[in-house]
Amino acid sequence: MNRNQLYGSIASIVIILILILLFLFRGSKSDRLTIHKGSLVEAVYALGTVKPVDSFVLKFGIAASVREIFVEEGQSVKKGESLLINDSGITFRSPFAGTITKLSIAKNETAMPGLPVLEIQNLKEVYISVSLDQESALRVKPGQHAQLSFESIRGNVYKGEVERIYPSNGQFLVRIFPNELPQGILPDMTTDVAIEVSSKDNVILVPLVAVERGKLTRYRNGKREKIEIRIGAINSEFGELIQGDLLEGDEVLVKN
């Protein structure tokens, strides 16, 4: 190896070492956050489905053919408006004002007993249905506030209130009344739901990103110390300090 090749090899090694040091430095970069008191709202998170308040499915009790049909899918109807006539001359009418969301039969076809013939939904009055696991269901009560957000309308949060919670076929269902909803929301659309199950004021807020296996690094009066803590209620960013020597104004270490 000549002198130029030797210098080139040394330069390459130096560059590699510098890159490694930069990587290690960036990987270990950390910040400090100041501890403060504040309010903490704890929530149960779930995916909700928009449901119509009024929904009607027409079924025949016996096999019958359809003599005449007066409506089409997507058509709006008024209460009492004629829907169809069967071969016995019976006219079926809409029980409320709504929209024909399903029409499963054509003129002169025979409908078998118990099978849906058509469906009507009131698209203007809706509620939110949420299915929860047992642990979450135990924390939800009527009257609790809820926040609703839609994936296609990010940045906007809409308010609601828990009306009732009840079991159904092995599920624990929550019915939420929306105080407001954006235009264009229809039944069967989904929404992210956050039900506020508890609220605490004037508590020490611990940044969750600072906690690792029940410990965090605290800075107080220029002294660094790793301490054990215990947190209670949490939200997406903070936990309520219920045990540990951590005061308002202390700083904690947060790794990036």
C-alpha cells in the first residue's frame, strides 16, 4: 500500500467514526420537561357507528306477490305515503317520513314470509352506537360527555352525551346522543369516540413519555435522580401522580 492509499484509508476510517459518533449523539439526545399542575380528563376510546333513530323493515307474514310498487331506492317518502300493494290488494304505507334505503323486490315477484321487502330510514335523526369491552363498560354511565371525530373531517371535534348502556348478544352497547354533527353524515358511517369517564383538577401531571417501567429521571435544584412513581388516571399525554417525590416546577428527562 502506497502513502496515498494509506492516507485515503485513514481518512475513510475517520469519516466513519465521525458518522458513528453523530448517530450515537443524535440517538441519545434528550430534553427536559417542567412538571406542572392541571386538569386531567380520562376517557374511554372506541369506534362508533352512526345509526338512524327511526328504521323500518317491511316483511310479509305469508308468501305474497307484489302487484304494484310506488317507490325506488334512495327516494324520500312522507309519513302515510303508499309504498306497495300485494296480490291481496293490501296497501302498505310508510310509518314515518324517511328515505327508502333498500328495495329487495320487483313488481310481480313473490316475497317469501319473513324476508325483508324494503327498508326505510330517517336520515335526519341519528345516534351513535358504540360496543365496549367489559372493563370499559363498567366505567361508562348515562350523562357522561363524549367527543366525536370523523376521519374525513380531521381537526373538528363534535360533542355528544351518553344516553344509555345495555347488554345485547354478548356485547355492551352504548348509545350516544350527538349534540351536533357535520352535514352529510349518514347511517353506517363510523366515528372515533372518546367518552369522558373521569375528570380531576389541580393534580400533578406526569408526561407519559418520561416514564419507563414505573421510573423517571428527575432534576431538582441542579441534582439529577432516578425516582419511582405511580400514576393513576391517564389520557393520551399525561398521567395523574398518586405516589412519588415529584413537585410542581421539577424537571423530568424525556428522550427523543
